Amino acid sequence: MVYERLRDLREDRDLTQTYIAQMLHVSQRTYSRYENDERAIPIEILSRLADFYDTSIDYLVGRTDCKKPYPKN
């Protein structure tokens, strides 16, 4: 599910894998492997993606369907 959500969030914003990979400081190939469930996504990358997409890690990994991020303390 995380992989589908990552792709959907990226495509909804008309962004390329290359753009997201550059933002994360990883190669496009590495990011492609994240989206295609060929490589586990490190927690620090999930955290950055959640911040970038203004959502929660729980949403990214399918623990909730609520896109709204948790309030910051």
C-alpha cells in the first residue's frame, strides 16, 4: 500500500520520480525501487516524504486513510 500511495501522491502533483529523488538526495533508481516495492524505505525517508506531502507516515504506510498530518507540538 505504501508504494501505491507514494506513486499516487507524486502523480497527483504532476511530479517526476527524478524530482522526488533529488529532493530526497537519492538516485532516481533508488526511488523507483521504493515505489515498486523492490526496496524497503528507511524511516528517515518516510519522514521526509510525509513532511513533503503534508501527511503522516501512518497514511503513507496504510495505517490510516486520513491524509491530514498530526499536529506539531
